[in-house]
Amino acid sequence: MIPALILVPIVAAALSLIIRHDNLRRVLFVSAALTHSGLTFVAWSCTPEAILNGWLMLDAPGLLFLSITSVLFLAASFYAVGYLNFEKKQEKQDFEDGSFFTNTPEAIFIACLLAFLATMTIVTVSQHLGLLWVAMEATTLATAPLIYFHRHHRSLEATWKYLLICSVGIAIALLGNFFLAVAASKTGGQDTRLLLSDLIQQGNTLNVPWLRAAFLFFLVGYGTKMGLAPLHTWLPDAHSESPSIVSALLSGALLNCAFLAILRSHQVLSAAGQSEFSSSLLIVFGLISIIWAAVFILGQTDYKRMLAYSSVEHMGILALGVGVSGAAAFGAMLHVVNHSLTKGMLFFVAGNILAAYKTKASKDVRGIIGIIPASGVLWLAGFAAIVGLPPFGIFLSEFTIAKAMFEQHRTGIAIAYLAVLALIFISMSRIFLNMAQGKAPQGIPAQAGSETIFNILPPALLGVTTLIFGLYIPPFMNTALHEVAKAIGGF
Amino acid sequence: MDNSIDTIMVLLVLMNLMLLGLSSLGTCIRVVAAQGITLGILPLVIHGGIFDIRLTLFSAAIVGLKGIVFPLLLSWAMRDVNAQREVEPFIGYGKSVIAGPLALAVCMWLGSRLPLPLDIVSPMVMPVAFFTIMCGLFLIVSRKKALSQVLGYIVLENGIYTFGMVLAEKQPLLVELGILLDVFVAVFVMGIVIFHINREFDHIDTDRLSSLRS
């Protein structure tokens, strides 16, 4: 089963490079995404066997992150069909400076998307920290061409920043891997392998100073990729310049993968009795991230960048939740699910808005409800979901985390957390509501035809799912989330 | 044996110092290539000339990649660059060269503070690895040209690799090859992006890539 999960996207990627017919390639793309999510669905009922001496195995955290990735990718593949169709007809003129550009060939774009899915799948199933590193770096390389889909100078700049900053970050995580290998080496007898299960089992034999140093490098290295402030500088550029479908995947799936890598090292530190050290670092980075994001959302004039900074905020909340631990770990895991669904939805809708208005400046977008009604409604619903209004899922997960903070008498952190969330709520409501309401500017033709099933159904379904998770968490998911929370030191 | 390891370490330090002071992009590429070849020999020297097919192949892969493929790739990317072939530092060569030995001293001190818990091949390896990493990071942040940033990335990777060599046997082959492959593809993709930057802007100065703000 695990080989199938990895091979399906790889084979489909290879095929999509060969196939010459656009429609056939799109059918292949969607069916590969369908097969992948089908396999993931089966993995919930029967745990797949470990392969390669336990190097590749689906444990509870892996399965959770794999499922999020797979569902989001399925939604994205469906959205992509409509998007690529639209792009084909679209005049390739830059709306900011009027220059002409071309797109990356569709075959390469789809192949890179599928390769991206394959590498993320390897991240979620790998139990060996070295292999995990290799897969993480591979995600960077698979996504670089995706950001450069519209071949103009701004996307090129974003691609360069992304490639260089993330590669350097991941290189630092490699140093963390070597430090961990030092921590696991013994002067006499067998060294501990870098397999997660071995490291956890022999946690108390690891060399503490080197282990701590290793965690620091992991946090800085993978934290760069995850978008924890102040290491997030690539993130707003990459998210605002890439096509919306890529932004959705970067935000909802890739950042999670980097988070999973940090969770793995946190698991090792907890096993070695050093969870206090790693938790306090996670809390510090988490707080910095939400505060930093709040400051930049406050004066934001570009709605895609606003969504990108919102991702920085939510990654901060995740780090904070895991750091606080206890019941907050459960809240953080629920938050991973809800954030991915909501952010995917918002980026898809942002894509619709961009297609209709041809601007990313939020002040030039007015009256979405009048021009593209379905997207307008989804935009408002997405706003309610992302800022954590009940009854959406994010409300429940943010509330769980805040409650756990009070229960553990971490009142200072809780107050800072709630104050920043309130600030973000205020600044976001100004942007979102102004965009949705009002009178549409002159020159925007009524585009009733531009809303199709392809660009409305995926965000709508994602939104409905996060709404359901706010009202009712199915028992199987509840069990799974508790299991993951237990694995990372909570309950 | 210790002698030859130390010789290699000294060579690495000298090459790093050279990179800090060099102005010509072409020469920089050649120095980085020489550094790659030196590193490729390192695993063979560490294991004291005992013939091991796995180790030999690994060495050959590194020499081939860092000594031949990367320089060719980067020279290709540089071929069409119209701008002057100078690295154009933000921080002058003089200051860079002075900063070098200072950083080396800090790394030596750091190396003495963090003793390795295993039998170490040479006490020089740790400080030199750290110094190479620092030089790599310095080259990335202090040079304007996209190409010199890639060179900085390779130097950074060389430093990490030097450290990894201490643990040569601790990493499974699959992971080692995966790391090499990733680095190869990374430099390859960076080369392509530089090619595009050059075509789009007629220059590869990253400080002029500044239309995206906050």
C-alpha cells in the first residue's frame, strides 16, 4: 500500500510529461489524485504494512498529515481543471505593469504538482529522519517551478527567494540530522539508528547537549520551511505570486509537512526527557509568529499576502499548541486539519476574485457579492472560518488551545494569544468585508459565466467540512487526533 | 594518517579565505570546484586507504558532482550573463578577508567547547566544518550576484558535509545518496532560475530583485 501511495503520483507525473493531449492529461491528473485519496481512505481502516525495515510506515501522525494532504490535493486537482482551462484562453498580459508573459507548459506544471504530492507522501510516511530530510528538500525542488508558473519578473523573484531561503534552511536541518547522529552514537556498543521508533525507545541513552543542539537546528531549519517568524520571509512572496491552486497547496499541505518534521524531533526530545526544552522553544517561536503576522496583517493592502501572513499566524498557533502541550496538543492537531481546509478554501476563492478583478490590491476590489455571488458568499464564510468565529472548526481548535493554557495557569501566554487573535480579527474584518460589500468599480464586466462547478465546488466542500468539524467531530477522527496528541506528548 | 586529514582541513580553510577575497566569478567557481574535489578525497583518507567499494563509489560521486558537474553547470549559467563577471560584494573584500580569521578563531573556540562524544579522527574537523558553514552563509548574504549566492550555498553544503564525514559510517548509503541527489537537483534548478533571471532582467543582481515588499 505504501509503495502504491508513492508510485501512483510518480507514474502519473511521468505519464503527464509524455501525453500530448491537454484534456487527457487533466483526466489523468484528477484520477491520480482520486486514486491517492482512495488509498489514503483505505489506510484508515486497515493499517498498511511497514516496508524497508520499518523506514516507511504510517503511524498516527503520519496518517493524519497524509490525509490532509491527500484531501486538499484532490480538491486542488478538481479546481486546477477549471483554472488551466481559463488560463489557456486568458490574455497573457501582466495586470500590474502591462508586460506580456508566457506560462510554464501545462505538462510540466501538472508533472511538478504530482511530483510534489509524491514527495509530501514520502515525508508523511518516512520514519527515518535522514529520509525525511531528503523528502523535505525534494518538496522544495518540486514546488519551485510551480511558483514560476506565470513567467514574469515578480514570480521569478519569488521563486528565487523561495529556492534560496528554503534550501539554506533545509541545509541547516541537515546539520541537525548530523547532530542527532552524534547524540545517538555510543563509544562502546551499537549506535542508535535514526529511526524514530529506535530513537524513542532508547531516548534516555541519547547525549543531551548534542540532542538539544540538534533540536535547535531542526527548529530553525524546518521552521524556515514551515514559515515560523522571523524565518518566514519567503512565504508572503511565494504565496502571493504563485497561482492560487499552488498557494493553497503550499499553505495547506507543505507547511504542515515541515511542521510534521518538527513534531518528529519533538517526539525524540520528549522521549529523552527534554520536552521542557523543546516546548519552551516552540512557545517562543509560536508567539513571535502570531505577533509578527498580526503586525503585517494590520497594514496589508494585498489580499493574497494577507492570506499568506494568516498562514504564518496559524503556524504560530500550531507551534504554540504543541509547546503548551496537554489538551492543547489535541487542539493543535485539530487546528492542523481546520486550518488546511479553511486556507485551501480561501486561496481557491482568492483565485476566483483575482480572475474577475485582475488585481491583488484589496482596495480595488469592491462588491464581490454583486459580481461573482457564489465566490462572495464563500469569501465571507471563509472569513468567518479563518478568524475563528463559531460554529466553524477553527473556533473549536483555538478555543481548546486557549482553555488548556488557562488550565495550566499560563495566563500570560493565554492573554497575549487572545489579544493578538482579537487584533487579527479586527484588521481582517476590515479587509474582507470591504472587499465583499460595496459597489463594484467601473470596468469590471458582469462575469456570471466565470463561476463554474470547477472553481466553486472545491472551496464550498472544504468550507462545509470545516463547518462540520466545528459542530461535530466524528468518533474515528476523535480517536485518531487523541492518538496523535499522545504521540507528541499531550492527551 | 592524521597528518593528511589535517592537511586537507588546512586546505579547506585556505580555500574559504580565498573565496572571501576573490572578485572574479570564474575564479570563485574554480575554487569551489577544488574544494569539492578535496572533500571528495576526504572519506578515503579518513578510512586510511582501506579499499572499500562503497566508499570509493561515494568518493567518486562527490568528486564528479562537486568537481565537474557543478562548475560546468554554473559556467553555463554564467555564459550568457552580460553584466561584469564580478561578484559585487555588499561587504568589501578587505573587510571580508579580515572577518575570515576572526570567524575562524570563534569556530576554534566553539569546537573546543562542544567535545564530540565519539572517537574523533582529528580535532580540526569540527572547527573547520563550522568555519566552512559560516563562510557559506556569509557569501550568501554579502554578495549581490545570484550566482555567488549559489556558490555560497555549495560552500555551506560543503561545511555540513565535512561535519557529516566525521560520521561517515553512521549514515546509511540510501540517505547519503539521497542527500547528494537533492543537492545536485537544487544546484541544477538554481542554475535554471539564474538563466531565467538573466533573460528576464539582463542582470543577475539580487539586490535589484526588490519589487515584492511586506
